[in-house]
Amino acid sequence: MTMVNKKTALVTGGAKGIGEAICRQLACDGFNIAINYNKSEKKAEALKAELSKITAVEIFKADVSDSSQVDKMFSEAESIFGGVDVLVNNAGIAGQVLFTEITDELWNKTLGVNLTGAFNCCRRCLKYMINKKQGSIVNIASMWGEVGASMEVHYSASKAGLIGLTKALAKEVGLSGITVNAVSPGVVLTDMMAGFSEDDKKALADETPMGVLGNADDIAAAVSYLVSDKAHFVTGQVLSVNGGFVI
């Protein structure tokens, strides 16, 4: 598949869930796709095979919390595609646990993937974007980063940090023609909801003003807008896609 005159989007955690939907949407939008994964190799390979029918696709294994692995991933992506024009920091981990039972390991791992991972990828991709004087970064946050969630203090803190990173970085790189925004999902039906019962899901839907839960395509549509030319004057914003759960 040709890569001529096409921009490249790199999506972290792109092999499943919200990341998978984002990769599909951006492929349909005409981007070359760089799919990052850490453990979901089979799903990454399957998605590559699917999307290669419409655009140029490659997969890259990297733990985004490790800056050396991130550097290697971007170097390989640049050698294949020439550079990364759009970065979507989607890789994330979550889990419910009482605050007093959060271990050092769990705290560090959650912030390592959700926040440090985004920092590592932003820092690395900006070398290319600043030189080119254009680019788009979208960070996948969470409504719990906006208002906090009981029994998810570690997750909420990491996503609140990601929102702060988004706003501050947008101010710093705006003059370089780079936009930095966040999409903040509400309750979305993905693998992260696997531990919830049907009654739990119904209760969450009932608590949502629109009466339904979101899906991965809802988040992908928001990302598609933010990395498009239609959003050239939008930066430092948090686009909340939550059905009215948090207003």
C-alpha cells in the first residue's frame, strides 16, 4: 500500500478497545497507521492485516512507560513512514481498589503507563513535529480525571495529570503549529468493563442522561475531528464524550 503524500498516525494501545477503533477510523480518514501494542500481538497482527487493505500499516511492540522502548519505536516508525504526524496516547490501565490497598507497585505502574507513557511519546514525537511546524497530539483521558472516582484514586490521578499535561503542552507548542487536545471518555463498553455485571452496566446507563453507555467508535469519532483540518484552531481542550454523565 502506497505511503505517498499521506500523513502517519501512531496510536498507543492500538490493538484493542478504543485504540483499535481509533486505528480503524484514522485509516478510513486516509492516514498511514502505526499500531503500538505491548502484550496483544495477535490482535495487532489481525488489525494490521485488516487495515492493510486500505492504507499502509505497521505494528510496533513497546511498553510506553519505558522511554528507551518508546525511542526505539519512534525510530522504527520514522524509518518506515518518514515521521509521525499524529500521536494518539491511548495506552492505559485501570482497576478498582480501595485507596488504602494501593501498593507502590500498582501506583507506579498506573502512572507509568497512563501518564509517563504519554510524556515519553509526546517528548519523542515533538522532535519531528516541531521541525516540520505541524502536528496533532490527542491524549485519551477519562471523566474520572475531571471529577475523580471512588476506588480509582490511582487511575483518576493519572488521568488528571494527563489533562494537565495536555493543557500545558498546548501552550508551549502552539507557535510551532502543533495542536494538543484530550478526549475524555465516559463509561465505554470495552475490555475494561469486563469485570462489571449486567446490573452494574444498567445502573451506569441509568445514571447517564442519554440513558446508554458509549462505545469505542464514539471516542474514535472525537479523535478523528481533533486531528483533522476542521480542528486547526482547537488546542488545549478536553472534549468530553460521556453521554452527559459529567457536565
